Amino acid sequence: MLFGCRTAPVPPEVLEADLQEQDLWRSGASFFAGQEHAAYLESLRTARRSLERESLKLGWFRDYDRVRTDFASVIISGNALRSKVEATIAREAAALSVSADSIRRRLRTLDELTLSLVERGVGRQRLTRASLILAEADGLIEDARFEEAAGRLQAASDLAGEAERAVISHISRYLEPAQVKAWKQAADETIAESKRRGTIAVIVSKLERRLAVYKNGSLTRTYDVGWGFNGLADKRVAGDNATPEGRYSVVRKIPSSLYHKALLINYPNDEDRRWFAREKARGNIPRNASIGGNVEIHGGGQDSLTRGCVSLDNAMMDELYAMVQVGTPVTIIGTMEAENFVIKAIRDK
């Protein structure tokens, strides 16, 4: 008569440890906690050797209590390792997310500046690329691919720096104290003349995109205005899409133009012509270039993207048209503010 042998069941801790090992591998424990993971694997190998030795015994003599204890210890250390990995991942993800948010704020500021300054060149191109790379970095952070994410963040930051330098180059004149002082002096003289004569005067500030109306030297109305792609530059030749700077006056009121109502100013004035002739004689202006003209303040909307004119919304143009007469002084300047919003935005980004 053959007697059957009792076979002790394999402890459930063995399967639990197997699943835990796979989970730790997927979580990147070897990367985020290399030494601890190596120690964990060694203790797991030791427990498995204990299981193998016990499994080689005849069923009647198998005793899995020691095996169960070994695997239970492995599971405890694995849980601790998992907690450390999760904490490390959370910490690194948080740190990279802070960097990403900082770059994102910087890009947002530069985006607003380039739109306000109508900068459509290198600055906008770099911002577009930086935004795409930043989106890639966000995905890599979410996937815990932190080394790759850090590289993308550095690339986005470098592109933001290039965009910032492009913005500064685009408006370099507006950051020069002597130039700002000259612009302010021209505006102050126009306002003083309005007060002395008891008349209306118009000041157009290009950087702030603002047209201000003064009566008897006091500010009475302001309007948001716009210009073309090169509006922040001082007009030099016909077709440069720049808005002229200087002291002008209204020479004609046009009740119906291509862009609603319009006020034609006397560009080029005598100063503009003298400068143009001098620079052309020096060879700084092409011989076939002309000085241009037909510069207006007109309707059509502040986003109409003119070719050197100043544009307002039609309703605002109606108000201005009613206030202004032929002969009204119009002084166009870059800015009156030495601490202008561009400097502040870049400094406080």
C-alpha cells in the first residue's frame, strides 16, 4: 500500500514578491534608487534560493515558514523602496514643473511684448519653437523621463533668451535715456504750446500705442491706436512701413477715406526733408529711394496694420475728427517713459 505525501502549498508571499519586483522595475526603481534597488534584488534572490532548497525536499518534509518569513521581509523592503521611488519622482517632477512654469511665464510675457510691439521676426519664431519644446517637456515630466525633460527645458529657456534679445534689439531706441528725454521734451513743448495758445494738441506715443488729446495744456481724452509691422521704427523712406516721429500738424481733414475718416499730417516736414537729403548725400539711403508721404491718422480699427499711418477704431475716430481742426499740432514720439513697460516686463519676467 502506498501512502500519499502531503505537499505544503507555496506561500502567497512568493507571488506577491514576484508582482512587486515587476512593479518596481516599471516604476524605475533601478534609476531613482539604484543602491536600495540592488539591495532589494539581492534579498529577493536570497529568498528565492531558500524557496528552491525547500522545494527540492520531499513534500512531507517541506516547511515553508522560513520561506514565508524571507519573502515577507523582501515585501516590506520593497514597499519602503516603492515609497522612496514615489517620493523621489514627485520631488523631481515638482522641481522640473517649477522650472517649466517659470519658462512658461517668461514666454507669456515675451509673447505679449512681441504682439504689442508688432514684432514678427526672430522673436516670434523663437517663441513658437520654445512653446513646442516646452510642451514636449511637460509630457516627459508626466512620464517621469526627467533627464530628457531637463534637456527640453534648457532648450526652451535658451530660445526664450534669444527671443528676449530680439525684442530688445527691436526696440533698442526705446531703452536709450537720451532718446527718451528728447521725445519727452518734444511732447512737453507741444503741451506747453497748447496751454499758451489755448488750443487743441495731439500727442501720439508709439510704444504705449496711445493717442492723447490736450486742450489748453490739459489732458482731455486718450485713445488706443495701432500701426503697421514696422510702426515702432522712425520713418526713413517710402515703403518702409514705419510711422514717422516729429512735430507735425493736420493739413487736411478727409471725411471719407479708404479707412473711414482721416486726418492727413504734413509728413514730410522741413526737418524730415533736410535729414533725408543729408543722409542720401552721405550714401546712407539708396539713390532711387523716395521720402514718402500721405501719412494719416485714420479709422479702420487699431489692429488694421497700416503702412506707416496711425489707426483708431471708427467710433473713436469720429470723436477725434470732431475735435481736431486743420492746423492742429500732432507730435509723434516713441515714448515719454524712461521706465517704460517693456523694461519693466523684461526685468520682472
